[in-house]
Amino acid sequence: MAGALEGLKILDFSTLVPGPYATMCLADLGAKVLRIKSGTRPDVVDFLPPFLPGTELSAVTAQLSRNKEVMTLNLKDPRAVDVIHKLLGEYDIIIEQFRPGVMAKLNLDYESLKKVNPRLIYCSLTGYGQTGPLRDRAGHDINYIAMSGVASYSGKKESGPPLIGIQVADIASGSNNAIIGILSSVIYRERTGNGQHIDVSMTDGMIAFNSFMQGASYLINGKDIGMEENLLNGGSLYDYYETQDGRYLSFGGVEPQFFKAFCQTIGRPDLVARGVEAENVAQIKEEISEILKKKTLDEWMELFNATDACVEPVLSLGEVLEGPLVEERGMVVEVPGPNGSTVKQIANPIKFSESIPQYRHTGIPLSEANTEEVMKNLGYSQEEIKEVGKTGLFS
């Protein structure tokens, strides 16, 4: 069955997580993705253990390069430009993740390449965008979150901003906005015939996450917000609570009916009238914390499962990936891997009734790159491929 994005062909110049995750999602949905990598400077994630048994392939690379072909190319070699120009005869979407100006120095920027293919869609994915005072600054996920304002009102007053175990800015902001930008541009190109340049800043995306509720409010009343000062950041009973066995449960019942069910279940119906945002919320939260520490997580969940209070356990990753929700929703799939193996990987999260995501193969080790095959398809002879290989084009 054809994927929803069959016919889209993407050159992927990205590294680490944001770009590769975006193109993995697009490849799952049917796009043909050719990832361009250095032959001598592997991506940092290529070194992250564990590795698939009997291979040099990192589990992370196997996931992020799923369904993609890989070509090694030394972009600093002037001959690489000719190869990219030829590839643009087939591939008319590019995603790159270098600092602003790097692709221009290589003659591979949008302005240069649109002359070769005017229909080119070219997505530049960076921390701070192609313009502005921070355009050349290095950064990582934690920095983009910090610069967005989100960290200033997240976490606890006593401990400060929280570390988050996943890359929120990289993926929720960077990867997803790159996907939205690329697919929106495809629709625009179908309507007008024109390609375009897409400038995705991970910090811009994080700033946009302030739209609900804090950013929208600030732009009207000019009032900044601190930690534990509103409904969702610890200023109400909406929070995580420790249980007797050192586990945690989450309470999100901000609506009256859910709050009432919560209070009745913990044996404090007297709290219902005060509401989830009671004036003396800190004191009430302490009282609730003491109550919840009197039973184990399993004991509390047995009670809460009998009602509707928006209470759920804080599960370990193992409990999630081995649990019934993931099994029922098909969120772990078996993907063909190296040497005839199958590899368990996290699935594409979108469910389609017709164009079901396909998992054709895991990522491949750099030593098995498709470089020769790609060059042959571009019209290079075996002799030419061998010669340019000897002189460093693929390094």
C-alpha cells in the first residue's frame, strides 16, 4: 500500500536529532529520503550505545535513519556541488541543519540551488533562526527552552527549572515545525508551482508554546509569571504526588467533576468546595501529599481506576513500552534490520485508515552506505566512482 507521501523526495543534510527525526517521520509516511553524511566524521549519535547485536550500528541511528538511504559525501570538495545539482533532478526537497551561512560557503544554499531547480523546497533548521542577534550562536535543547521563557515559570521555587528527559525544543518544536513547513510548502508548490525557503528556529517554536496561557496573558496585562503561580505550573493542586513506595501519581483533574472524584477517593470531600485553586493551596497540597504517602501506587490506582478523576501513575519507560497501551496502539513495531534480523523500534504515532506507515528497514551502518548505487543512478560509471572515491569525494 502506498504511503501518504509517496512521490516526495528529500535530501537530508541534518544531524543529531531534530532534522533526522523529522525526515524519519516523513520516510515512515512514504517519502523517499536520501541522507547525506560525511564519510569520515560520523554523527555524534552514531556512537551512542547500545549497538544492535553483531553490528556497529547504534540503536539511536537505526531508529532515526529508518527507511532512509545514506550517501557519504565530502561537502567541502567542490565536486560535491555537481553531485548535488544532479540529485536535484530527482530530489526537490532539502532539509539542512548547519549554522546560518555554512551552506552558502559550500554553494549549497537556497539561492544557489533554486537556480538549478526553481521548484526546490529548502528547509533550514537551526537553534535561533537565519536572522537575529543569536543566529550564529551554538546551542542545545536546554538553551532553547531557557531562551523561550518557558523554563522561568516551570519547576519548583525551591529547586528551580526542571530538566526534562527528552528533547522538547529539538523534536516538539524543531522536528515538528520542519515537517509542517515542508508539507505546507508542498501544498503551496502544487498550487503555484513555486518552491520556497523555510526558516525554522527551535527557539521560535518554544516561544510559540507560550501562546497558552502565559504568553497570551502577558501581551494583554504585562504581568510576568513565576514558578508555582498558576493552574498548570504548581500554583494549584494539579501536580505529581509521591506514594508510600516512592512512586508517583499524576493528578490533572482541574474540572469540578474530576476534582470532586479525586477528593472523595482520598477521603477529603471537605476540599471540594475550595476548588483546585484554593487560596491556601500550599497547605492543602501538603495535606494531600501526606494522605497519598499512606498507600502504595498500586493501592491508590486500584481506587482511582474505579472512578474518573484524571489520576494516572508515573510509569517507567519499561512499564510503558512493555505495557498494554503500547501493545494495543501498536507503538512498538518490528522493523527489518541488518543481517536478516528484526529490530524493535518506536512506531510513527499517527494512525491512518488508508495510507498506513511502512517500516521497510532500520537505518544502516555507514560502512553499508548506498553511495555507489546513488552515483550509478546519476550516470557515473564504475570507473568514475572508483576514481573520485580514491580522491576523497566520499570522505
